[in-house]
Amino acid sequence: MGSKHMGTQADAQAGERPRGASAADRATRDVLDAIRRIVRALRESSRAAERSVGIGAAQLFVLQRIAAAPGLSLNELAARTFTHQSSVSVVVSRLVERGLLTRTRGGGDDARRISISATPAGRALLARAPAAAQERLLAGLGLMGAGSRRQLAELLGRLVDSMALPDRNPPMFFEPAPGGGRKKRRARLA
């Protein structure tokens, strides 16, 4: 992967290098390096959050978004985290279980509405928490401008399609998918 030159799968299998370096080869490496740097920053942020406050980056990001706008509904929170509702719901449930968020049924016009807010424990945790890397990612995307974001979204969508990745709602960064990821260990029987 660290090679300067990228070849076809057949070249890789044959152990050959492509003849001559091209601009496309350099561009491929630049794309991969950019993705690696982003993923590394997100992973390191998640590890730092886990070390300092005991929750991962996705949970910290959600907690920060809720604390900034208490009383959001799940759909409003999904919009503010740029995540599908089902993905953010999993993270909210984990934070509720830990006593860092509360869900309260709304009164007034819509008694079905559930509002999410940080608990005193959640606010205390935020006071000592590092910044979430997702905030830096969003800030960087914001600096790109709308046209560049649309172009990037189009190109990444084409990449995902060409990789034939499943068309499912992805979990938040470094969160296991609902119903999977964290397996319970079986006790060994002697």
C-alpha cells in the first residue's frame, strides 16, 4: 500500500510494477493518503476520548451536539450530526444507559415527541472532554464551500459504487453497527 506506483490487480498478483509513473498513480496515492490521515485523526480522537472520559468519539460528538442544543428530537439530532436516524439512535441509547443523556416525552402540541438532553453527569463529562475530531471534519468541509462539497460527495459516491459496498446506513465513526460488532464472550467450560 505504501508503494509509489499503483497497478492492476493482475500486476499485483504477478508481482509486477506498472511501467512508468503517471499522474494518475500519484493522484491515487494522494487520495489514499488523505483518507488515511482523516481516518487516523478520527481514530486517535476516539482513543483520546476513551482514555480521558471513557466514551468513544461518536458518543462524545453526540453528547456535544445535544449539550449545545438541549431538547432535540432524534431526527433533529440526526440532522445535526449528519447521520441517519437509526445510526444516531444506537449512540443515544448507549449514552442513556450510561446516564449521560435523558429522553423525555414532550408535552403540549405533540405528546409523541421525545426530547433528548444531557444529564448533569453528561455535562460534567463534557467539561473535561477533549474536542471531537468530527467537529474538525465538519469545519473543514464547511470551509470547502457548497460546490466543492457536492463534487466531493459525488466522487466519493462513485467510489463507493465502484467498490460495490453495501447500500446500508453506516454507523457513526468507530461505532459498531446495530446488532453486531461487540460480541459477548462465552465462558469457557472446563
